[in-house]
Amino acid sequence: MHSHNHHLILTAAEQLCGSRQQACVWYHHEKIPTSGGATPHQLVDNGREADLVRHLQPIQGGAAG
């Protein structure tokens, strides 16, 4: 299940970051302050996809608007 979630999050991040490479860098290295400093990859590994989605929603709204 986590593998599928990794793919979904990376696909969404690619749209925000502009490239797959940038999305991968973000996914593996960007620490999310509201998650205690965990990376998106760590959040997914720990079953905290909902926390990551909450973090991405305002960003996606800004990108779309």
C-alpha cells in the first residue's frame, strides 16, 4: 500500500515542483515543519499521508489560483 501512496504523492509533487527530479528532491529531503520535521517520504512510510495532504492542500490551491 505504501508504494502506491509514494507514487501518488510524487505525482502530485511533480505538478507543484515542475519536474520529477525536483519532486524527488522535495519528497526525500524537504522537512515539513508541521510534521515535527519529517520528510514527505517519512510521513508516507509512517502511515501519515493525511498529514502530508493537509500540508499540500494550501500549496495546491495557490498553484491553481
